[in-house]
Amino acid sequence: MFLEVIPEKQPALLSLIYVAGLALMVLLLGLSLVFGMRRRRSALAAVAPADLPTEVRQRLGATSTNRGLYALRWLFLILALTVFGFHVYWAQYAEERNDRFSDLNYKDLRNRRLSESTLRGWILDRSGKLENALALYKRGDSGRIVREYPMDREMAQLFGSERGDAGIERALFGVQSGAAPEAIDVLFERDIKQPANLDVRLTIDSELQKAAVEQLRDRHGAVVVLNPQTGEVLAMYSNPSYTLAEVQDETTWIKLDADKRDSPLVNRALRSYYIPGSTFKTVTMIAQYLAGTQNEKYTCSGAGYYAQPGAKVIMDDGGPGEVHGHIGVDTAYEVSCNQYFAQAAVKMGAERLGQAARLIGIGAYGTPEEATRARRQPEIWNTSTTALARALAPSEATIVTGAKMRPYDLAIEGFGQGYAGQMTPFQMALAASSIANLEGKLMKPKIEFNQPPAVFNQVMSPDKAADMRRIMGLVTGGASGTARGVFGPVQAAGITTGGKTGTAQKDVPEYDPKTGEPKTVKKYERDRRGNVIREYRQVVISEEKRIDSWFLCIAPLDYPQLAMAVIVEGGGYGSKAAAPIAAALVLKAKDLGLLGNVPATPSQQQQSPQQQQQAQPGGRQLQPRPGQTPATPPRPAQPRTTPRAVAARQ
């Protein structure tokens, strides 16, 4: 409800005057054009004979003057309509089509007043239990009903605040353009009420989310956990984070926004680019299977691989001492052989690598300039509203696959370096998810529990997906697997997994420890004679590269219920920092029942009891044959209560 003194009242009046004046001007211009044509004909008839040649008429001063005025009127009319068109765009369509406008509309006092006066629904985790609510109302000490967030820091970057980029809460419960009071409502102090919102149940598991937070404590990085069969987001966290209570204060929010070293307001899972290192070999392997070159063998030698004459030699991490011999894709993936995947990428060619990348959501562009243009991907989400898809839209991961690429550039891209250096943790989780899906589909990620599953792309056949899962299983369970030791406790718990380690070096700025701002030095640009043309400041790059630790994981291998990506900035080798986090989260998921028993497929439901008993240990049935679709386990119904009714129970 509006206050007695409304600061927006005068601007609202001025807006109405502006619109009315603009409409009047357009009307007058239109009328003048219509009547001007008649007057021009009658005035000319009074001074010139009817049989005057056309060439002579056009040279008459009156005709020339009228023609100029006529064109000028049309120009003014077009300009007026253009200005009015912009007004209509910003008032009616910008909220749906302009991301920057959506990010900044929290500054509109109309929206803020209406939002604050409207009771929002509760936000529940995937259990649907009120005691596990992620956002709720409680009666405070003063008797006021207050919004409370039991997992304030853990969910802050997903929920978002009333400032900056929109999050889940503003997208689900924000004021829609049709519900905001228009200028005439403000002028006449009409009370605009928005109907109460129903509660929302998310796919997030609150306990798994807490475990992800605990694992990333005191580290910079991100975790994304999906269900590859449905696309459900089970956990997503980026560290450092912040609390929603902190950003209620604008001064604190500005300070957090200025901290470029820790970037607590940035959701690293969705919006930060990383060099993927060897985890990108997963994408290259997918491309091999789609191109039909998965059976090719290449030689890894101590002399290295020369992609083209004069290019730098490509070696494995161990240098000349790391030699894998003449190997296939399964061994190469297990031991993470750079030389193999460099040769595989060159053999396939840029076009086929790009085709595979697009199927799993990666943008493949012809030039580096196109690849580095910032774009977000709301279309990859499965949501009930476009506002929610925009709020969660990840930065598009990109690679370069132009026809003019050098073989060397394509080779290093094949094992996750060079032009492959714009990956997000979210995108790498999607890459793992496409293999983990039993039908070889990439499911659109979803965060609303009752949103029906949707397919983003049919990436590969079920047979190919099954073979790639087998290869991923070698990383955690094979004799030479790069994460075999880390996943020993997981294996001992009866859980078969697959994975991929990754290590990437990245140039990073040096930061001021007091301000969190990048350090800069003064530089001068000079002409040929040495005269200073301009002065500028350049960011100081640290002499030591940051070594990021990656791990992709799917579990359990026979019927994957988890597809995960973990990144730890400065963590070192993938098996050192990221893999232990993934192993801990798999064990936690088992304790929470998220790995579950394999539900029977429709064909298995028709089998005899003797056939159904042919299951693997641990209650999991044999993996369905390619082409079979596992039945989705029943889900409890979403509570359809209003927030006021829920608040009354507390």
C-alpha cells in the first residue's frame, strides 16, 4: 500500500503530460500532412494555369517551398513515432527481452514498494517438508511478519537479492510489468494489490547443498550436481558467497560488488569462465563417437606430437618421460593422454568438434572475436517462466571451430587448452550429464520440482553413451585411473562411479590485499619520436600461474543419478583437490538416498519374478538395454498452500 507522501507522484504527472503532449504532436502532424496536401493543390491552382507543364510547375517557388515543408513534416512525424516506440518498448517489452533492464528494475520505486507489500510464497527444498524450508515467514520479536532464510549464505547466489542480477526469488515472486502501478495509478493514489503467491518446491536437496558448502569452505570454486535422467539440479554452490542479510545494506552491497579478488556476488557455477584442462577431453570423446572415429589409435611418444611444421611440440604433463604408446580412446581417457586427444581433434576436424559441442550447449564460433562476445543462455533451462530462465541463465561456454584454424590450435583445443578456455562449471556438468543419461540425451536442467522433464538434445545413441560411461569408469576404477586412489572409499561403499580429472594453468592478476582491487601500473603510449600520446593503467599479472583443479563425476555407473562438476581455484592437480570433494559428495548423496535403487523399466516390469531377481548386489538392477527408458519413481505432490496459511502454522 502506498504511503501518504508519494515521491513518485510528480514524476508520474510529468510522464502523463509527456505522453499526452507527444500524442497531440503526432496527431497535429498527421492532420497537417492531410490538409497540407489539399492546400498545396488549391494555392498552386490560384497562381498557375492548369495546362502548365510539369517541369515548370516543379520550378515554381511555392511548389519547391511546399515540397520542403512537406518532407520536413514527414521527418518530424517519423521521429515522433520513433520516440513513442521507444517509450512503448521500455514500458511493455523491455522486462521480457532486455537482460540489463531486468537486472536494474529493482531501482524502480514502484516495483520495490509493491514487492515489499506483497507476501511471497515459501520456498521448500526437494523434500517438500516445511521444516526444510529454504525461505519462509516468521513472526519477529516486534510482532512483525519477517522473511527468513535458514540457509542464508548457502542459497544466497541462487536466491539473489533485490539488488543486482535477479535470482530465483525475484524471478518467481517479483512484480510483473502488468502488476506494477502505472503513472495514472500513482497520480490518483490507487492501491494496486498483487495476489498472494503459492509456495515453490525446488529440486535442491538442502543437506547435499550444505555438504557442498562445507567441502568448499575456505576455497574459491564451485560445485554443480545434476540428476542426468531428469535434469534436476540437486546442488549448486559458488564460494566465496555472501548472506542475504548483508546485502540489505546498500553500502555493504557496493563493497561486495567492488571486491574483484573474491567476487562474492558472482555465481562462479554459472557465470565464471575457466580453462577446463583435461575435463574437456570428455567433449572431444563425445565428438569422436559422433564422428565415428572412436576406434582410431594414436601414438604417444617421448618425442611428442607436432601438429604442424614449426609449431610447438605437444607433450604430456610428465614431459618426455611420460609415454603411453599406441593407445585407443579408453586408455587415453584413463591416463589422460594429451597427445592422443590432440591427434584425435586434428583427425576429426574443427567442424565435427563444433557439431558435437553445440549438441551439449557449447557455442562453436568461427573466430576468437565471436567466441569471446558475452552472451547468456536462458534457453538451456527448463522453467515455468522466462523470468526464471533469465535469472539462472549461464554465460555461454564457447570454443572456436572456424575453417581457418591452424592444426596446432585445434590440437591444443582437443585436450582443453587454447580456444577451449571459456568453460563454466555448469556447462561441464552438462557434458557429463549427456553421457550419464541412459538414452544419450541431454536433459534441460530444471530447478522447479514439479516442472516436467524436457530434452535439450538427443546427443548420442544409448549404446554409445553406455560405452563412454564404461570409459569414464576407468578413471575411478581402472588400474591406471587418475582418480582411482581417491575413490577407493566410494568403491568400498559399493558405489561404482565414473569421472575425469582436469588441471589447468591460468594467468591471474595480482590483487591489493586491502581493497581487493587488481593492482595496476602506469603505462605510456608513445609515437615514433618518443612523444607521449596517452597515459593509461595496466593490470599487473602475477608471475605465478594459478593451477585450477577440476573433476567431473557420474554415479552410480550402472544407473547414474548424479552428474557433477567441481572446480577449485588454485587447487593443483584434479585428483588433489576437486576429486576428493566429488567423492565426499557421492558418499553424502548415498546417505541421503539420492542414489537410490534402479527403478524397473516398463519391459522389466513385465518380467517374471525369476528374471527380476537377476539384479546386481546392493539392490540395483542390471542396466537397461539401449533404447529402454527407466520409469521415473513416484514423487510426492507439491503442497498447494498460500504463504499466509503456512505462516499461520508457525
